[in-house]
Amino acid sequence: MTDGSGLEGAYGATLSRIKQQGKEGLRLGMAALLWISHAERPLKAQELCHALGVEIGSTDLDGDNVPSIGTVLACCQGLAVADKEASTVRLIHFTLQEYLRAHPELFDRPHAIMVEVCLTYLSSDQAKALSTSPPRDLQGTPFLEYSSLHWGMHAKRDLSDCARQLALKLFDDYSNHVSPKVLLDAEKSPLFPVDLAKPSLFSGLHCASFFGIVEIVAGLIEVEGCDINQIDITGSTPLVWAALKGHKRVVKILLGQDNVNPDKPDIYGRTPLWCAAKGGHEGVVKILLELDDVSSN
């Protein structure tokens, strides 16, 4: 059974067996396949298990909810395996990824679910209790790194009302959360040096602009007291991040605010225009050059 039609039949039959399991087995099996097939990078076993143990909206990460990797793989009925060499969990074969993509009806709004899980994890009491100063011990929260680095990528694909509310709640005190430090440390760019021992000053608007999440940026700038020109730990404004990452729609929203300074340089003298040009984002460069108060020099 090596032809495409044979494999498709085998995958369909196995998925039917997953659905015939008890309620918890069905939940774990399908949720695991969702995460493995839609994650931004291969997940480690602990990351996957902790993601599956999240109760969306809960402020407590209950360890009793985290399944073992053996249980998860058993619920997948052989469609997922642990790659011991890479210490990750993957699908049994690349053709299964193709099969799942060809049958999007198997998962209802996967990216929206993933955002909700990531934001619930970041909003938990355990995540909030972590020190923002290095060295940071994330061993007790193995899903925190993935959640910090990738929730915004999933949010750009699909953002539910629940996820939007979770994000706004997280941003209430985001500068004092460990997540911005994890995100900025991962950038590791000589252009944006970070002293992780200092307060991040990385606001929710910085984060939403970094990822290019239009709906959240629009919501945040309507909040009274939102400083649209605030400088973060790297010396960057939200507009600088949006320009550097090439998020045209976010750039337009930020430029539409009366109090925005479209030519405001960071602490190193880099303007949004410079950052857009450095990132090779021609569309953003054109938008900025159309403004009278932006210097082409």
C-alpha cells in the first residue's frame, strides 16, 4: 500500500478509529494532530503535552491535566511518533501532512484554538510569577517559549473574540511579564541590542505591531492613555517594529493617529523609514515617503 489512494484510505480508517475512542481519547488524539500539523516549528514532547493540558481561560496550569507523551501517542493511533534523535513529536509520514491539509474540515479553526491556548498559558499565575530578570528558569513552564514566540503568528491567521480578550488582558501588565524578554531575546539582532536586566518597556502595542495583528493594534490605540510613541528596551516605537517587519496595514493604522511621530528615530537614530528600507519592505517605504513630515534622508 504505497500509492496515494491507498494511503488516503489508511489515514481515513485510522482517523475513524481515533474518533471511536472515548471522549478523552478522541480529544487528545485530534488535538495532538492539530498541534503537530499546524505548529510553527516541531514541538518537543513536553511542549505538546503541556499545550494539551491547558484549559482555555483558566489562570491555573493544573499539572494533573497534562497527559504523558505515551498517552498522547496512543490516542493518535500510530499517526504520530516521538523522534528521539530530535527530541520532538512528528507525524508518521510527510504524506499525512498533505492528507490533513487536503481535509481542513477535520479541525475547526485550528489557529484560533492555538492562539487561545498560548495566551491562556501566558496569562496563567505560573507564567506571571516568573522572574523577568536573567537567569530565568522555564523548566516548570515548558510551553512558555513557544507561546511567547509564536502566538502572534497564529493570531495573524485567525483571531477569535476569545483570543482578542485574552490578549488585551495579558497586555494590561505586559512590560512586567517574562514573555517580552523571551521574545526580544530570540530576536538576537545586532541592530536591536537588548539588556535583559533592564525593564522591557515593551507594551502590548509594541507586541501587536511586532506581529502585525491588525485587530489588536486597532483596539489598543483606542485605549485612553496608550502611548503610541513609547520607546521599548531596544529603543524602538511600535511604528518602528511594524515598519521593520513589513506590516503595511499596521503601519497605516499607526500613521492614521494624530499624535504619532512618523519620523521619530530610536535611541540609535534609526527612523521607521530606515527600518522599512533595511527590511526590504518596499510597500512600507512608499507609504512613509508619501508623508510630508518624513525625511528621505
